[in-house]
Amino acid sequence: MDAESDGSIPGMRRWRGRPPADRIAARREQLIEAAIELMATIGASETSMRGVCRQASLTERYFYESFPNLDTLFTTALETVVVGARDRLLAALATAPPEPEKLFRHAISAFTDYLVEDRRRGRIMFVESQARRVLGERGNELIEQFTTPIAWTIGPGIDGQPTPDSFDNALNSNAIFGAMAYMYRPWLDGTIDIPQERFDDHATDLIRRIAGARSSIPLADRSTN
């Protein structure tokens, strides 16, 4: 078997039966996991490259093997968490009951489960996504990717509301994320101590209302209907 066909890098030897490309990928995952842990505990602003390497039990040499700088690693960690949430949400929407109320409740429950499975995810999504400038810039893009499917899916089915335009969806997507951040953070840390079923019911009701907001229809026209 040649070097390329087994996934190894030309000119590099296997080590303990694993091709070099696999070892590099494994070290990269160690660094991402270390970044997630530190972002969720001490925060990105207080985390150094050496701290990440210590957490990952790797030397700085291996850091630069996968990432050019700390901001790139933090951004990758943020993407890992938010894209995971988006994929969980889209999967839930695809398998949800057709009735709008049940559909949205199903999606909210799936998202809550995702955060409860690993409570670090909530801190990274709702706090660390704005902790550094580079994270804020990428976080804003990811927020749109995450919340737009909610606004598009839920909005047209609310109380006979017309289909939202692109500005309705952009504004609603950001409003949904803000509402979720300020609901999920105190619930996940125990400040608001209520059962998950009631929390999901409340989140469903609130976010449905936000998704139904329309500025594409003038207020004067709505009052005459």
C-alpha cells in the first residue's frame, strides 16, 4: 500500500500503526476539545496558547501543526458547537410533526437536549461567541445560520401571518438568538430552576411570537385588517 492510499503523508512514517495524517487529525481534535473546555470554564479572553497546549497535553509545535494562531482555534471551536446545534435543529425540523405548534415544540426540545448533553455548549454559544472581536464577527455569521431556519420555518405558519421578507427574517433571526441567550443561560446555570418540559414550553411560545413579527406590513395596514 502506498503512502497516499492509506491516508498518510508522503515522506512521513507510520507510528504505532497509525498513518501520520490520522495522528495530525487526532491532535487537532485534542486542541479543539481543549479550547472548548477552556472557553467554557475560564473564557477565551483568559486563555493562552500555552494554556490550550497544557490542557491538550501537547507541545506548541503541535499547535502550529494545525492552527496558525489562537483566534483560528477559538473560531473553530465556536463553529464546532454552533454547527452541531444547527445540524441538530435541522434534523429535528425534518422529523417533526407537520402541525406548526408541535413542529416548533419538537425543534426546541431537540435544541435543549443538545445543550443539556454538554452544558459547555451554552456558554460558548451565548457568551463566548462575543468574547473576542474575531469570535464576534464569526459568531454573527453563525447566529444567522442557526436562527434563520427557525424564522423561515415558524414564521409563515403563525396565526395566518404572511410569509416574511428577507428583512423580517434577518431581524427575527437576531431577536430569536438574543431571546434564547437570555433564557437558556440562567436556566442552564440553575438560576431559573424549572423542569425542562416547562422551560421548553415557555421557549416555544416566546420564540413563536418573535418569529411572527413583521415590519414588511405597515402598522396602519395591519390595523385595518
